[in-house]
Amino acid sequence: MIHVDLTRPFARKLLPLVLVAAGLFAGAVPLAHHLDGRHRLAEEARLRGEHIARILGAAARARPLLWRYDAPKLASELQQDGLLLGPLVVRDHENRPVALGTPGEGSVVWARLPVQVDGTPVLTLWSGAPLGPLWQQTVRLFGVCLVLASLLAAALFLFPVRTVARAEERIAALLAERRVALQEEERQRIARDLHDGAGQALTAARLQLLALRRRGLAAEDAAKVEHHLDEALEEVRRSTSALAPAPLAELGLLGALRRHCTTYARATGVEIALDAPQELGELPEPVATGLYRIAQEALHNTVRHAGAAHATVRVIRTPGLVSMEFDDDGRGFPDQASCQTIRERVAGLGGAVDWPEPGRAHLTVRLPLREVPA
């Protein structure tokens, strides 16, 4: 399988963006909630302070010099009106504290309100609202948003990365198929060149020698030259047949396998059986060519290394997969290093090989299929 590295660079570039987006989501919502709550508390403190300021302003108008000594009475009145529920600080015009309310504890938001009587400042009060409950709400909301942001970040990261990973696998498979197809196209081109060039030239030379022999050339010399030319022509035919599997185009995969098994068995003396369904269905051209080449190589290794008398080639097609199995009664297939051609072809088509243990005679090749539409 051709290696295509798209997922890791994409993931490295996507991860910072996802983390920033998750961080903004996790922080923005609690921050907005806190600022809005703080504004509402400040407004409530101001309204409460204005109410208190009216009461204290009336007391200061009634008793301009002695109002501050009526603090217990004023505190009771404010208590009855429910105005001492929050932090409160009061100071007279000389900045002396007046015993009304308490400054509260912890974090407090304050509203400052000066009070005047007939244009003369008499006191300043600070009405506050505690921020503790708001902080607790903010922290809880931050925790919830952090969980949601983590889930969102996982979705935003994993879904595109998995999509790119699937696309990477698909691209690698297509490149592997294309590589095999290009190899076969180059083989066919070389085969055509051999057939059209060297083959025809040798044929013409043979015909010319025949003509010379009829004109008086020594029959023995002509026969030798003719014999050498016949050998060259046969070698060219074998080369073109090996480079471009013409039986595939003529007979299809099963027909080509049957012919090859019969021909090879007759040439080697090994009994070769083909176990295949009556109809294999249409296969992509690179897969069909690859299976044919793999069968040729596997049978060659069986005859060359195994010393077998019987061999079986089995073809099985299942949805999305085509398998080819090889068995013989000899010493087994050679080690993987000697089957480099099979391994390269299978890897180029994105498949897998179950290599036998040393001495065992069972080899399985599995190739994935992209179903050909009817």
C-alpha cells in the first residue's frame, strides 16, 4: 500500500483551532453570565441605596445636627423596610462612620450615593451587594461549559480527522491501483513493441532465409540459421505473453486461469486443479490482472521449490473481497523473501497475504474490491 500522510499534518493544524474554540466557548459563557449578574447586582444595590438615601435625607432635614444620634431608630426603620439585608456603609459630611448596617464579608459590588439637604452635603452612603453567590454560580456554569466544550472539541476534532483518515486510505488505495495499472500498461506497451518490432523483423529474416535456401543456399546452413531464428521468435512470444496476459482480454480471469493451469500442468507434469465458481462476476482490471499474475508466480514457486505432484488453486469471491488460495502436496511454499513479487503485488492492491509456516503448503491472498456497478 502506498503511504499517503494526510491525517497527521491535518490533525496537528486542526488541534490548536479546536482548543481555542473550546476555550472560548468554555470561558465566554461564564464570563458573560458573571458580567451580567454583576451589573444586575450593582443596579439592585443602587436602587436600594436610593431608598435608604431618601430616608436618611429626611432624617437629616428634620434634625440637621442630631440625625446621626438617631442611628438605632433609623436602623430599626430600615430593618422593618427590609433595607438592611445587604452590606451598607454610611459616613457623615466629616467622613465619620454612622452605626447603620455592616460592610459585609467577602467580595462586594458597591454603589456610592451622596446625600444633600438644601444643597449642603450631609452624608455619603455605600450600598453593596455580595458577589459570593454569583461567583458560585459562575464556577458551576464554567464546569458545565467545560464539559460541553470538551465534548464539542472532541466532535470538532475527531469527525474531520476520521474523515481525512478515510480519505487518506481511499487515496492510498487508488494510488496503489493506479500504480499497478501503470505497470500493466507499461508491460503491454513493451509487449506491443516486441511483437511489432523484433517479432516482425525476425519473421522477415526467417522468410528471407527460406528464399535464399530455395535459390541454392546450403540446406544445412540455412537450417541452423532458421533454427536460431525460431528460438528467438519463441522467446519473443514468451516475453510478450508474460508481459501482456492476452488470455485475460480474450477469456476473462477464470478462463485465463483454466488455460494457464492446463498448459502449465502439461509442461511441468504437475497435476493442477482449479476450484472456482462458474461465474466470478466482473472484477476491476487491476485486480483481475493481479490475481492472474499472482497465480502464475505461486504455481511457478510450487513447481520450482515444493516438488509437488498435485496442486490446487481456489478462487472465492465474497461481498467486497476476492480471495485466492494455493495448496500442494509438496514441501510447501518457500520463505517470504523468495515470494517478493507476490508480496509487492498484493500490497499494491491494498490486500493481505496469509503466509504459510515453513514446510506448510497453504497460501491465501485476499484483495479488497470496489464493487463494479451493473
